[in-house]
Amino acid sequence: MPELRKDPVLGRWIIIAKERGKRPTDFIVEKSESKGGFCPLCPGNEKTTPPEVLSYGDSAHMPNTPGWTLRVVPNKYPALIIEGDLDKEGEGIYDKMNGIGAHEVIIESPNHDKAFADLPPLKILLVLKAFRDRITDLGRDPRFKYVMVFKNFGKAAGASLEHSHSQLVALPILPRMVLSELEGGRSYYKYKERCIYCDIIRQEIKLKTRIVCQNDLFIVIAPYAPRSPFEMWILPKRHSSSYINQDDASFHALASIFSECMRRLNICIPNVPYNFVLHCAPLRSEPLEHYHWHFEIMPKLTQIAGFEWGSGFYINPTPPEDAAKFLREAKL
Amino acid sequence: MPELRKDPVLGRWIIIAKERGKRPTDFIVEKSESKGGFCPLCPGNEKTTPPEVLSYGDSAHMPNTPGWTLRVVPNKYPALIIEGDLDKEGEGIYDKMNGIGAHEVIIESPNHDKAFADLPPLKILLVLKAFRDRITDLGRDPRFKYVMVFKNFGKAAGASLEHSHSQLVALPILPRMVLSELEGGRSYYKYKERCIYCDIIRQEIKLKTRIVCQNDLFIVIAPYAPRSPFEMWILPKRHSSSYINQDDASFHALASIFSECMRRLNICIPNVPYNFVLHCAPLRSEPLEHYHWHFEIMPKLTQIAGFEWGSGFYINPTPPEDAAKFLREAKL
């Protein structure tokens, strides 16, 4: 019998269609053809992107020239734009504001053919630190309330460029999903005086069945009510609401576990398209007792159709216990 | 400059990327190859589906044999199953219940090659009445709280069968999206003592810019904060929370306007994949002053990627005023 499971933070229900019990090999992913052609993110083509806002690499190299190991540039076709004042306005019963924000592209490696999952942990470390540095910098702009960091990998997951990159959008309002998580965490804390994510981690460590991998500082789980097959969450074991205030040891441990779980996923379903999203506290927050930063990684293996649109429910053909077992047992 | 618009009922923000200003011809839809092969929904193959729960047609014809003009059967691979008791259970901090529900397929026509948008209004009328009859019947089962009626058309919108069909799922709980609409409507009503959808209709009729088409009883608009390009909502002009209690004149007017707006959409973007969802009051509700039933039609032209997953925001490259104009001016 299918099982309805509730996400404990958001209250979102998921239908686990056990009967379908899809295994990794049931998901066939077509390798998107390497298009060749011109890549604006490759070294030598720096002039085709807007000027960089951050780069790491050889200290001798000039900005916007080759020699970088990681580069952050404004998106050439931004969803929101950085210049202007924030204007809020009514239109009869409707509300609108102008689209102030920043939209940046993190070019993760100079190597066109290297996917994020194939980067060595020390290169992933650079990406994770670039997220920190850009969030910190954008957090100084009082117009922004939140920086959403995410990655689209593969055409099916919305990537339009092949060269490995992630993105961030600085927003003038707290998005709904962040608000819902904060509210879910707050109402649990009010009742229990404990962080709900800390309780989730405790229960998962006790049960073991949904653990993908872990190290001293981080744990990767298949969440209890996953929207998508093989969904994974990376959580710091020690309570913290702030991604940017991690110490160096924590960044190293995160890079190592991020690399490991992505390699496991890639062994189970080679070349799988996916999205990941960093969930963290709003900009300039005090440390929050009721919120716990984390990454959510969502393979793109099922479709959003009428039922999902209308209900906000998701149908998932792979129980997370099965997914975690496949991921755990993948031979690295 | 892009514009952030808020859905007045749900509080969901949409980024209208005016600069991209996509016109109908910017959306290329590949015609999914007519696969031929075996179709379980075609006349003559009635024995390959579970036995029908409803059929319209020649009164002389026997159940589960050809002669029908419309047929409703249980889904062979249901997301939820009808037998059993509703069990709710905790699992530590998590909550679950077993997947009791009904999942049915409405076979809209015996003609394999006739898409919904191509059906004459009198055939669409049958589909709309089948929705009513099945909701009414399933509403007698006290285990169910809501019947979600929807359609997936085209592979990109999640359809796995080509033969024109819609679906319904009877649910043991009120889905999140329905709850949010009911709450949005209730809180507006508390403040204004008017239905928010009635106010939306009044404002749209005054402004005219987002009207697609209308008749005496129904209006079709491009909503102010659409998730997708060319999104349309069909609303009854007279306040009502109950889809199933419409009189015959109302069903006729609905069939006529539904047919018209789908033909307009199909002229703008031939063969466009789409989802539609019926939004109506929970089963066995009293008439609700603060809720207004309607259909939402969402063409599948953009992708849900990391930003949308993380934020609950949608980026829409076609302002609804532009979409409404294209749809209005389509030559029928």
C-alpha cells in the first residue's frame, strides 16, 4: 500500500508509492550531448561575461583574464537587477514591487568538462567558500533580505550552460519557502524548546536506515518525506543557523561529505540531472535557536504535473530507505 | 526592469521578466510523435483497463464494451488505493498514514486522435459533467476529504498516454494548496467581507487588459501573478464555492468558454503541453462565502529549477497582459 508521509518542518505531504519501488537502474538518464561550440564560461572568454565580482586563483593573474580557478560573474540575463531603489506599490487589490536583486553565476572550475560531482574535495571547498564570500558581501546591501544559492545540473534540471556552474540570487524579500521553514522550526521550538532539525538528526542516527554517509561534523540523509527519488539533505551535526559563520574545519568537512554523497549519487544513477539549494538563515540574522542551515539535493527524475500543481503533494516512487541503502552501498 | 508580483490569494511571488517579453512564437513545441501501437483507452480494448465506474453513451451498449462516448475507469497504476481503512500513525517525530484514496482516469472521447482542445463544446460538456458525477459519488465516502481533478496533456506536462484523458484523485486529507487558498480567501473575507475572487473579477472586468474571453456566466483571465507563460483561469462570474452544484445552463456556458480559451491557446502555441486543475471546495462543504471555485490552466513552457524549488518563486518571461492580448487576438 502506498504511504503518505508528512515533512515535519513544512507539513508537506508526500506519497511514497512503494509498489513502484523504483531502483536506480529504473531511471535512465540520457547523456546530454557535449555540444562543443562556444562556451562563455571557459578561460579565454572572460570578456564575454560581465566583469567578475570575485575570483580565486594565481595571485599574479589579472582580473577577467585566464589564470583563475573559480570565478563569480553577474548573470548576463538576470532574473532581477541590481541597480535602483526598492519600490513597493499596490495595483487595486494586487501588490507588486520592482525587481531589485542580484543574480550571479559561480563558475566552479576552468575545466569545461569537469562536473561538480567529479571535482576533488579541495575544489568543492572553493565553491563552498565562494558561496560564503558572496553571501557575506551581498549581505552588506540593506536592500537584500536573503541570498538563495542553488545549482542546476543537466538540461532536465534547468541548466542552459554545460560548463559547471552554480548560481545565486539576492532577494529583497524572504521567499515563501524560507518563511515556511522558519515558521515550522519556530512552532516546534515553542512546543519542545529544541531545534526540529537537531531532533531529526538524532532520530536518523538512532535508526540508521536513512543515513547515506557521515563524518564528524556532517550527516547526509535521505529525508523522511522526499519530493524526489534519491533526494539527499546535508546537515551540520552541531546546531547552527548560519552558513557563513562556519570555521575552516567545518568547511573542509562539508567539502569532503558533499563530494562523497555526489559521487555516491552518480554511481547509482550516472549523469543524473539534479538541483541543489542552500537553505540558511536570512541575511544579518542573529543566531537562531530554531533554524538549522543545510543543503537539499534533488535529482530530477520525476515530473511535476497537474496533481502536484493542484495539491502541492509529490508522488515519489522510491522510498527513502531504499534510496539510502543504494547510496550507502555504492562502491566508491 | 523585472517586476515582482504577489498572488493575492496565496501570497506567492512571481518575477515577471518583462525584458525577456516572450511572444507565442518564442515557444517552440515539438509535436510528440504519434506512437501508434496499442492504446488501452481505445474502444475495443475495454478489457485492458479495470472495469469502468461510469460511462456515457448509447443507452443500449453493455458496460466495458464499445459504444461509449466517455468512460471513467480506475487507474491501473494508482497513486493511492481505494481498499482499506485510514490509519494515521507517528514514527518518532514523523507522521504518516496509509495511502487510501481513489485514482481514476476520465477517457474523454473514443477517438484516439482528438485532443481536448479539439473536442466540440458538447463533448467538453460531457467531460465537465463526468467530473461532477464522480466528485458527487466519491463524496459519499466519508474517508475522503477532497477530490482533485486535473489533466496532463503532452509528454512535457507529464502525460504518459496519448489518448485524450483527464484524471482525478480522491484524498483522505485536504492538500496544502487547497488549505492555502481557503485560508487566503478566509483572511481577506474577514477583513473586507467580500470574496477575494469576486473582487479579482470586478477589477479585471474594469481593467480589461488581462481578460482572454468571457460570456454571460464565465470569465477567462490571465492572472495577475501567473506561474507560467499563458496561464489562464476560468472563473464563474457569480459567486459559488461548489463546482458540483452548477445548473445545466452554467455547465453549458462553462463548456463553451473552456472550448474557446483552449482553442485560443492552441492557436497561439500549437500543440502546447499543459496541465489544468479544478479548484473547488472540500467535499461535503456548506456553501462558502470566502471561496470561489475555478479552473487553472498552466501551459508547460518553463522549467522548475533550483531557484524555484528553493524559493517557491516562479520566473515568468511573458507578462500576463501580453499573453491575454495574444490570446484575445487569436483568430478562431
